[in-house]
Amino acid sequence: MPPSSLLEINGIWKHYGATAALRDVSASLQAGEILALMGHNGAGKSTLVKILAGSTRQDFGEIIVQGKALPGGVREARAAGIAVIYQDLSLFPKLTVAENIAGEPAGRFSYSFRASKRIAAATLERIERHSPLLSCLDRNVEELPLAMKQRVAIARALAYDSRILILDEPTAALSLQDTDHLLTYLRKLARGGVGVIFVSHRLSDVRRISDRYLVLRDGAVALSATPAEVSGNALARAMFGEAGENAAGQPGRAVGVTRSNAPRDALTVRNATRRGEFSNISVTLRSGEITVLTGLTGSGRTEFAESLVGLRHFDCGEMRISGKLLSLSGPRSAMSHGLVYVPEDRLRSGLFVRRSTAENLVGATEHLRARFGFLIRETDRAAAGVSDFGIRCQGPHATLETLSGGNQQKVLLARWHMAGARILVLDEPTAGVDISAKTEIHKRLREWAAAGAALLVISSETDEVLDLANRILVFHAGSLVLDNLRTEMNREQLMAAMLHGSTPAEQASAPARARSES
Amino acid sequence: MTPLRSSASERLRLSIHRHETKLASLLLVLGIALAITAPRFFSSVNLALLARSMGVLLIISVGMLNVILAGGIDVSAGATLAVVSVVLVRLGNRGLPASVVLPIGLLTGATLGAVNAALIAELRIPPIVATLGTAGLFRGLLLEWTQGEWESSIPPWLNAIGSPRWGGLDASVLAAALTVLAATWILHRTQIGRALFRFGDSPIAAARIGISPRQPIYFAYISLGILTAIGAVFYAAQLGAVQGNAANGYELTVIAAVVLGGADILGGRGSLLGTFLGVLLLCSLQQALVLLHVATFWQNIATGLIVLLGVILSSAPRLHRKLLLQQSPSA
Amino acid sequence: MTSSSPASLEKLVNSQSKFTKRIMELRLSGNLQPGVVTLLVLFFCIYASYRSGDFWSALNWQLLVQPLAEAGLVSLGMMFVIASGGIDLSVGAIVGVAAVTAGIAAQHKLPVQAIEAAALAAGMLCGAFNGLLIGVLRLSSILVTLGSMILFSGVALALSNGNSFAGFPDGLLWWNDAALLGIPVEFFLFLAIAAVAAVLLHYTLWGHYVIAIGSNRVAARYSGYPVALTLFGVYTLQGLLCGTTGILLVARLASARADMGQGLMLMAIAAVVLGGAPIVGGAASVIATLVGVAAFYIVQDGLLLLDVPPFVQYALTSAMLLVAVAAGNLLRGSREDRQ
Amino acid sequence: SRLPRNSKTLFVMVPKLVGIPYFNSARDGASQEASRLGLHFFYTGPTAADASLQVDVIAGLLARHPAVLAVSCDDANALTPVLRRARRYGIPVLTWDADAQPDARDWFVSQVEDETLGRHVMDVLAEQLGGRGQYAIITGSLTASNLNAWLFWMKKQQQEKYPEMQLVAVVPGNDDQQQSFVQAQSLLQAYPNLRGFIGNSSAAPPAIARAIEQAGLSGQIAMAGLSTPNLMRHYIENKTVKTITLWDPGKLGKLTAAVAAMMLRHETPHDGMDVPGVGQIRVFPETRKIVMGSPLDFTRENISQYWF
Ligand SMILES: Nc1ncnc2c1ncn2[C@@H]1O[C@H](COP(=O)(O)OP(=O)(O)OP(=O)(O)O)[C@@H](O)[C@H]1O
Ligand SMILES: Nc1ncnc2c1ncn2[C@@H]1O[C@H](COP(=O)(O)OP(=O)(O)OP(=O)(O)O)[C@@H](O)[C@H]1O
Ligand SMILES: [Mg+2]
Ligand SMILES: [Mg+2]
């Protein structure tokens, strides 16, 4: 092996019961290199990450850090200079942000809250000026929205300088500017000689920073090459095999067909305001139309969405569903009006991870099919869901814990797809799902819309926004700064609106409000 | 710089919603009510009595707090208390010196704690089940050993420990104070202390920063065992006698005190101050009801209502917090 | 170990994959424990019947099934509670309240139906009280029931002044005296209720809600489940079952006292977990619970017949709990392949 | 080794709860007598004073079909059905120490009459108090029927003979020394001019004495009650307590065993007969009740002669 190579992975095998999560995976990471680890959902990326982090043991194979074989175990890995961001974040909900970031002290008897706060503050300052987290060092992580949690996890990994940094989908819930921050920061680290392994499904991000691709397929290495060497198609083929090639090809455009036959107003919101989160929002969702709501992290999209289904309540403003004035008491009453919300934080509020995949699939919709309170069991439905959405699991009876992150997300969508609602609000529906699955999901969303449903999709990924939307809404600092048809928009306008709360055309007039107050 | 300033106001906001604050105000209200209806409650003698009656409970509650922080629970504390106090008194009455008996007592406590820990950490039996089992086991074996003979007198040195000095206070009060101080240091300043919180909060996340389940579990249960043993010394010393079926159901009082003190039964959250307030509430209630000449039949009712009131008060923030967040993702 | 050829490994894996799949599924569906317990109890029965001729006597079992039925009812309620992610420490007290209520009703010479109705109502009321605080106000179940345990026992004492009521009409005592083909009716009632519970749990929407709430309360809310209502139902049902137990106890003891059913709380929890239900909630099985509660009573009774000293009985039954759960765990396999 | 089935001489004795000194010494007395009379003696009971637990135990025992069954009933009413049942199966049933409904047993072997005992204890206290002043009672559990019976007679005696005495509180110690101790302490606080205590369950008196001692009130607070010499010896010798009342549970055990033997021999006890090791007993054929004797007072003078 070349002496300069920082990390050597030799013939790693890992089995979970019957499924082989990793088959004879070998790779290497040079100092100062950013390696993009890619692959379809369930390809084995997270498993590899966990093994490198020492929190899971491989069945066979060895890991060599700077010439020394790495013994199993988290502390050992830490000692060897490996820092990790897990896909499920693995934070401590009931501890404060500061404690989460600072982690354990060096000495056995030297812990102090002040010190940990200082460390946390310093770290955050180092990563980005005026990180919003600085204002909530004393808040418990459980109180933060997903995007903030993700930032905490990132900060935790960067708190102590490490030689190898491994990030498992760090940008899944992040939006434009946060992703920018992260990527530039990673570049800086790399220049400083740190080796980075970067797991992501967002090709745009990957293309921007990675020096080399490592693609896993069904747990085996399918490709290892520099961006120069491979075309998009080759990449897709590597990830999904021949089958996937066109699936992951250029995604189909949003079709205006449904909009021709005059769309009805399904849901209208007037001057909705919620102190500290969003103000004076007026929106209309039309049946047969996909409205995409985008914005920066913390622009209050999730809050708005949750208010729509009554998980929170407007301080003022009114909401009508197909003309009827309503105030909803929660998701239940929302559903009774055919309005469904698919949350972004799937582990906390989406899935029943200790139950079987089948139950999670048919679960949330049982009451739609029950007769006089008695269940109608339809296991074939579950099986159907599994195959439709290409969910990889050890059969419908495997507990959801054992599914890969992306597959869990698919389960969540498949469930609500079965629910067949008239109005859907989906918060980051494609976070963490692979490209082919994403195009698949987009296709279904369009079918949904075509079938007359009104969709509100919250997304932070510009490509997705442009590709999926019939109508685009942009939040900035809690106010609606743009509401336009896709056809009358271009990328630049969108960017401008997201970042500055204004379109190049008319100069900033949107009431931008200081976020710090919240 | 910015974070510290803004977070100071943040802390204020939080401290108002702190469980301890609410509990304290509840106590204050009770105190005022008592000051009016039964001023004698605040007589030095009575306060001294209160302190003494709190000593043992507080010591053991601190141990229970450790266990609950680590996401566990121990319903065998009462049995452990009985075992240790019987061991102490029996050996003492056989004429062994304190210098021998006390270490043996502590060792017994630690051992019983270790048994619980082993069942939980090695055999992965859920804490409530494990301790439910050991409770029966310890108690049964103890009674089989004593054959129900009561130790009706205690050795003089033990008696000395229990007898009131310093204006009605006794050693148990001092010991309790020391325990709390030590615990404060351990929980807030040491790695193992923080590990308790982390493990209790999310075992998987803890494992992923290299905290093995063993460390916190053994620490929590052994410390509870030892503290229970210390409690047992004063328990026996105050009573001047012990019976094999002593402290039956005592564990429920202990748990009540700790959870009243705001400890999250799911682990990862709780405070010594809260625990202290919880103990204070229970003990002063007990005494106040008698002082107020409340008819016996109504004492339980009153106690129950106050406890429930405490529970409702303490979780008031959660009631109007935006969502219910009690449950952390178990992925 | 590094240098084992992947090719051969591949083969090896595929060859055993089918088998391992079965095992995995078995393990993941962690319902092995009832089996373990049943085995343990069977062995015990064989031993007991060898040591004591009376063990298999019809009389023994006739007398055995009555307390079993009573504890069984409470355990069924506790099963729902635990499945919903909670715990109920107040069951014993509720039984006491129900019994005393029945006693007072009997004193006023009310008809049997009225007495029974009163007891059931009292039980339900207590349960509903818990349900209100836990379900609607979202308070932690262990805290609430800790408080209500003290409260209810106080109420029972205050209602009865600590006296024990007697002189119940024969119509009520019928529950104790009547038997069908030698088997006490109590037991049939128990089986019937168990059957209903099974349907509720496994075949109705409500049962589905209970399990869902138990496995992730927040997700349940987001999924539009009626969390508050369901929990309210769970604890009310528990109260109802405690009321029933109260009536049966009163019938069997021909008297009512505030402290009746003290021992039931721990017994019920132990029975449920002995059946292998996770104490954190999110799963349950009626059969398993039946196995759990039956195991306790059979073993206790057997030990008594074997002249085992009472305290040793006490210790041994506890030991059984530990052994069974530990064995169940080990069979279910290491946490590694579940995490 | 197989256990004897339906042994013709199996004499089963059931206390309210196993593992407290009082019942232990009763057991010892009984087992001596039983072996002397050639009975196969078996002693078991619930581990806590809980009627339903006791009923379960007895129900289990019926399967053994003992030759004689002797029960100290935790609750007169609660035990009745199962005892009736036992008799239906042709098992001779004795109650000892605490009775059940008359039709549920053949004989009740009683230490003393409830009335005699209750009135006597009150007299002991009144004598120390000179017939005036506040007093409080710490009883076992509020639901134990024979304790409540004694309580009743104590109060009655006080109302009838000592009108100037005033009962301020009846609190439960739940047969637990620690609880009794705490109760006593707070009672002393709650009622500044409290002059006397009655401890109405063997756990209460030592706890009360301890509280008095630690409050430094020895000699100023009078006490009467029911407990065993061993538990009270310390306090009687250091003059904290003058008199404690009980009877000899060992003798009670002996008597029970003796009566059991008679039942096997189908003899009926008759008034004034002399039972070896017990002495003259009184028999009331119409209530089918056997009374061992009158209560026994332990004082500094005589306590050294007793060890139980
Ligand atoms: N604890 C477990 N038990 C059983 N199977 C598991 C477990 N964890 C992962 N697997 C399986 O291993 C395979 C790889 O999972 P992994 O999480 O590494 O996929 P991934 O590449 O991270 O996918 P994603 O992009 O969706 O995160 C999946 O088929 C998954 O079902
Ligand atoms: N960059 C930020 N600046 C300030 N506060 C933020 C920021 N990000 C998140 N927050 C906090 O989170 C809340 C809104 O974040 P949230 O993530 O719900 O909004 P969002 O638009 O849904 O973003 P996401 O894309 O993550 O869903 C705000 O009230 C604020 O407290
Ligand atoms: Mg992954
Ligand atoms: Mg959001």
C-alpha cells in the first residue's frame, strides 16, 4: 500500500442474519481526499460507516489506519482519529445542545458545563459565523427541529479535530445555504490533510466536492473512480445495474396536463400568522397541482405545515378546505377532511421502528379500512407496498429498525400512498432516498396529483423543486416571499428568493425578520 | 459574546419552567398554609424530627436517582434495606465491633446491588423485572434465614449512632447532607456521572460514543446498594430493633420521592435538588397531616391528592408545549 | 480470519441463508418466552406430581383456578396498560374500592345486580380517573398511578372505616359456589373475558391503536390515532376488570375489605412480563399473559403441596421469573442483530 | 421420598402470617405438644397479613386433606367460606387466636375473651394515668378484625369507667416498627399534652417506647399494650415502660394441639379440664369456645421468667 494512504479497508464482510450487508468491500482513503460513498438504499453505506466508527463489528476483513490495524470498538476508532456523523444522528434528546456538541471530557473527574459550553460555542463559531445554534446552547436537543438536530450532529463530529471524518448523509435535511457552509468547510478540512468520507444521494453535492466516487451495490463495490473518469450514466449503472440506468436518467418534467382541466381550490389559507415562526401567509393549494414550498432551514416551513394539520395553531388567520372554514384540532381531524401530513422527522414522529415493516405499511391507514372497528388484515397489501416502492428488507416481518434509512423513508411514503388522501402535505419526502427511488417517488406524486389530489411538498433541494413543482412557494425568515407558477420561474429567481427573500426583478420588499428573537 | 448573553435570558426562561421551581412553590404554599393552621410545625423540635425522618429516605433516594437516571428502576430497595439492617444488627449483637460490622454491611449492600446490575447488564433482563425478582428472592431468603425472629435490641455503638444530639438532629442528617454533596460532585463533574445521563437518555447513542452499558448500570445499582446499606445503618439505629419483614414497600416511597422530584422515569433527566424537594414534600406531608389532626382514614386521601397535584404541576410545561416529546426515537 | 476466500464464504452464506432466515424471523418475533415458561412449568408439574400424590387431585385444581382467575383478570388489564407503554400501580387499590363499594351496596340490601353494577362502576370510575390524567393530560402513568394508588386505598379505607363487610346475598356468592362439570364458573368467566380481550387486542382497530401508541406515542399522534381516547379506554378497561375481580374476590371471601387485592399489582406486572411482553410496551399477547399468570399460581400451589417453607416458596417463584425471562432473552439472541 | 397422602394424623396449623415471633412461639408450643401426642405436625401460612393470601394458602392445603385444620383467622368473614368448605370435605376445623364465623369451625381456641382483654389493657393504662388525660392508640392494620374487636372494648371501657380520659387519635402502624415509630413521634408533636399510649399490635409498643425514650420523655408518658416480653424487655428494664400485656402464645399453641388431638380421638373438651402444660381451661359448649385463661402482665418483677 502507498504510505500516504490514510485509511485502508480490506475485504470487509458483514451479515445481518440472512442478508449480506457488505460483501468483500475494499477501499482506501488518502489524506486530504474527499471520498463520496454512494449506492442505492440498503447498499450498505451506513453499515460500512458504522463499522469504520467501531460501533458495529465486521464479520471478516480488517481496517488499517495509517498502517496500524484498527481494533474494534468506538473508543479505539475515536483514538485513531475517526469522527462520524450517523445517519440517525444518534444525539441525546434530553441533554442540552452544548453537552451534545462538547461530548465527553478528556479527564475522568474534570467535567464542567461551562467548559462544554465554551467548547460548543467555539466549535460553532469555527464552522460558521453566528450559527443559529449559539442562541440555544441551553435548550434540550429534543426541542429542536430536525434541521437543527442535524447541525448539532455535524458540530459534534467537528468539535474535536480528527484525521478521518465520516458523514452519513449530513445534508439530508439541510437546505441550500447550510449545505454550502458544510461543503466549503469540508473542503477547508481536506486542504488541511483530513480525509473525508461523504455519504449522500444528492449528486449535485457529490459532484461539487468529491475527489473520488466509491459506489456500493448490494453490499459489494460496484465502482471506484474519479469524477473525470465516469459519466452520469456510468454512475447510475454502477448504482442500480442495467435496470436502473434509465430510471435514474434525466428525470421527467412536471406535466401541466392536469392544470388544463380547471383546477379547484382544495385548501386556502389567509393571513396565517404564528408568532416567531411565520407571519401573514396566504396560500392556495389546488387539486391536480403540485405546490412545492422551499426556503432556507428555519424559514418556518415545517411549522407552517404542522399548523395546517392542527399540530400547532395559527395565532391569527383562517383556513378553508374546499371552501369550508375550519379549525383543526390535530392530524386526526385533518384526516377526516382528507388532509394528510407526512412529517420530516421520520424516527421521532413518523415510524413505529419496533414494529414490523408490514404493520408500518398498512398501519396508519387501518382505520380507513376497518369495519365496525374490526381490522381487515391485508398482508398482500403490505407485500405490494414493499415491491411497489422497491423497499429492501428481510421480508415484511422484519422490524423496521433493521431497514436502511432510505428504505424507512420509502415505507413512510408507501403508507400514506395507500391512505389515498385528497390533500397531502409532505415534508422533505425524498430526504435520504436514492436517485432511482426519488424519480420513482416523483412519478407517483405526479400520478397522485393527476388523480386530482392537491399536494404541498416541502423541499430544500433546488433541483427537486424545479423538477417537481407546478407552483413554487418560497419562505424566507417566516414570510412568503414568492408564489409563482413553475413555468414563469428560473433557477436564478428561485435562488435569489431563497437566499435574500427577493427576486432580481422587484428589489427586496419582503418583511425579513430577525430570526434570533425566536 | 453573543451566546452567553442570550443564553442567560434563555436560562431564565427555562428556570421558570423548571420542575424544581414548581415543586418549591407547591412546598411554599403548603408551608404558608401550615404556618397559619399549625404553627407548631415550625417549632425547632418538630423541624429536627422532620430532618431526622428525612435522613434515611434522602440517602436511599439519591441512590435511586442514579438508577432512574440510567433508565432503570429498583423495586428491591426495600428488601435490600431489610437484609442489610438485619445483617448489621445480628453481627453487632454477636459482639462484633463496629469496625468489622459496618464494612460488612456496606459490602452486603454493594453485593446485592451488583446482583441486580448483573441480571440487567449481562442477562439483559428489564430492570423492573429483574428487581421484582430479586426483591422476592432477597426477602424470602432473609426471612428463611431469620425464621422471623426479630432482633429486639441493638448493640450500644449502633444505638449511639441513632440517638439524637445537636438539638434533636442525629448522624443520619449529617450523612444525608454529605451524600447529597458527594452525589452532586459525581453527577455533575465526573465522566461516570455524565455517562449515567447519556446512557439513560439513549443507550444506542451512548454506545456510539463508546459508553458500554455495563459501566453505568453497574455504577448505578452498586451505588444504590451502598447508599441503601448506609441508610440501613441509620434505619436500624433509629428503631433500636429490626424485623425480617421490615421496610416492606419502602421502595415505593423512595421511587415516589424521586419521580416527584422530577426525574424522568424513562431515564436521562433528573436532579438532586428535585429529589431533595420530593423527599421533603413526602416527609413534611406525613407529619403535617398528623399535626393538623387529620383523621387517619383521610390521611391517605390527602397524601394521594397532594402527590397528584405535584405531578400535574410539574408537567404543566409539557401540557402547553407545542408537541408531546416524552418519547425519544428508539432507532 | 482476514484471508478466508470470499467465494467459499458466499457459498456458505447462501447455503445457510434459508435456515438463518427462519431463525431470524423466529428471534425477531420474540414470542419464545411463553414456550420457555410452559416447559419450565411442565417439568415442575411432573416433579410435583411425583413428590406429592395430591397435586393431580381434581380438588387441588378446582381450588387453584379460582385465585388464578381473579389475578388473571387484573393481568389482562395490565397487559393492555403495559402494551400501551404505561404501567398501573393502582390496580390493588381499585380492587379494594370496588369490593368496599359492593359491601356498602350489600348493606343497603340492594339486589345482586345492583351490587355488581355498583362495584363495576366504582372500578371503572377509578380507572377513568387514571385514564383522564394519563391520556388526556398526558401525565406519566407511573407517577399518576403511584398517586392514585395512595388516593384510592385511602378512599376504600374511608368508605369502610377499616371494617370488613359481610352478609352478602347468595346471588352474589353464587360466583364462588357454582361450578360447571366440577369447574368453578369463575374460571369460565375468566376464559370468556380472555377471549374477548384477545379479539380486542388482535382484531380490532382499538387494539391496533394501543400497540401503536405503545411503540411510538408521537408517531401515533402524527398518524392521526386518537391517542388520548385510546389511553382513556385502556385505563378504564383496567378499572372495569379490577371491578370484576373485586366482585369475584368478595364472592369467594363472602366479605369485603379495603385492603383486598393488595398483592395483585406486583403479581399482575410479573405475570405479563413472565409472558414475555416488553415492559416498554408496543407488543402484547393474551396467550402469553395467560401462560404467565397460570405459571405463577401452579408453581406456588405445587410448592405448597411439597411442604416447601413459605419464604422459600416466595424466593423460588421470584427466581422462576428471573430464570424464565433470562432464558427468553438468550434465545431471542444478542441485541447486535436487532439494533 | 413421597409425601404422606391424606395422612390420618396430619395436623395443619395456619397463622395469620408466618415469620413473626408471636406466631413462631405458638408454633413451637404446638409442635412439641403435637409430637408428644403423635400427630404429624405441619405449619404454614401467608407471608403477609392479608386475608385473601391466607385463603389461597388454605385452599391449597385442602388438597392435602389434613386430619385437623387449625387457623388463626386474619378476617372473621373472609375465612369463613373456605373453612366451611373444609368442613364439607369432612375436615375438622379449629380456629385459634382469632375466630371465624361460628358455623365455620368446630371449636375456637381463644387465649382470652376479647372483652376481658380490651378492658384489661385500658385498665392498665388508666391506672398509670390516674384515670385522666389524653391518650392515643397505635394499632396494627386498620382492617384486622380481632385488633378492632379489642379496640372496641378498650374504648368502651374508657367511656364507661374513665370519662376524664380522652382518646385523641387511632393510627395504624401496619405491624411495621418503623411506621409505628414515626407515627408515635408525630403524635407526640401533634398533641403536646398527650399523656399515654396504647400499642395494639406486637410491633407497636416497642416502637412507641423507642419514640418516648428518644424524645426524652421516659416516665412522663404512660404506655400499655400488647407485645412479647422479648420485644419489650429492654424498655421494661430501663423503666420506660411499666407493664406490657399478653398471654403465653406457646401455651396457646400447646392447647390448640391438645384440642386437635381430642378431635382425632372424637373426645369433647369439658369445662375446667386440666390440659398438661397449659392448666385449667374454660369451655363454653353452646358457643363451642375454649378459653385458655386471663391476660398476663409482664413487669420488671416477672419478665425475666418469660422468653418469647
Ligand atoms: N440491524 C440490522 N439488522 C438486520 N439488517 C440490517 C440491520 N442494519 C442494516 N441492515 C440491512 O443491511 C443492509 C444495508 O443497510 P444500510 O443501512 O447500510 O444501507 P444504506 O446504504 O445506508 O442505505 P440508505 O442509503 O437507505 O441509508 C440493508 O438491507 C438493511 O436492511
Ligand atoms: N438557520 C436558522 N436560524 C435560526 N433559527 C433556526 C434556523 N434553523 C432552524 N431554526 C429554528 O427552527 C425553527 C424552524 O426550523 P425548521 O427546520 O422547522 O424550519 P423549516 O423551514 O421547516 O426548515 P427545515 O427545512 O429544516 O424543515 C425556527 O423556529 C428556529 O427556532
Ligand atoms: Mg444509510
Ligand atoms: Mg422542516
